[in-house]
Amino acid sequence: MEPQVTDRPEKSRYEILAGDDGTETAGFAEYHLSEGEIAFIHTEIDPRFGGRGLGGLLARGALDDARARGLRVLPYCPFIRGWIGKHPAYADLVPEARRARFGL
């Protein structure tokens, strides 16, 4: 089964579900949501699922959802920030006046 990214607002995080039956939480990206902004603060992939590209799928899914919801992104999490740096099409999600602060 293909990994799925799901927003879990009650936990303030996006989760990526994987495994044989697609129901195992393989990782998550924690966020803080406030006034039209989503601040990503921590991303983690379970070591059992490492090396499969799930972190990138999680980042893309979370950022695509933020775009669809019209949220400005604050990538405090080094993984999300690095992913945006490698995928410049997502840099526009970070407010222009704050990009330098994140090295984008």
C-alpha cells in the first residue's frame, strides 16, 4: 500500500502512514497553527522506516496541504527547511520578509 500523509489536528501534526497494511505511523511533522501561519517545529521518521524517502513524502504532503489551505509556512524544523531549500517551488510558502531568517 502507498504511504499516506494525514493531518491530525488534535495532535498538531501531520503523520505518514505506511507498513504492509498502510496503518502504521511511520513518522510525523509537528506544527503550531496560528493566524494563517503554520510553524513546523519537528519532523521524525521511525528508524524502522528509514531510507525509504518517507520524510520527503511527508514534507511534500504537509506543504501541499498548507498551500491548499492558504497558510504561510514558517520552517523552524531543520528537515522541513532543508526540504524547501532543495525544492524551490515551495519557497513561496514562506513569507518573503522571513525567508532570509530561514536561509531561503
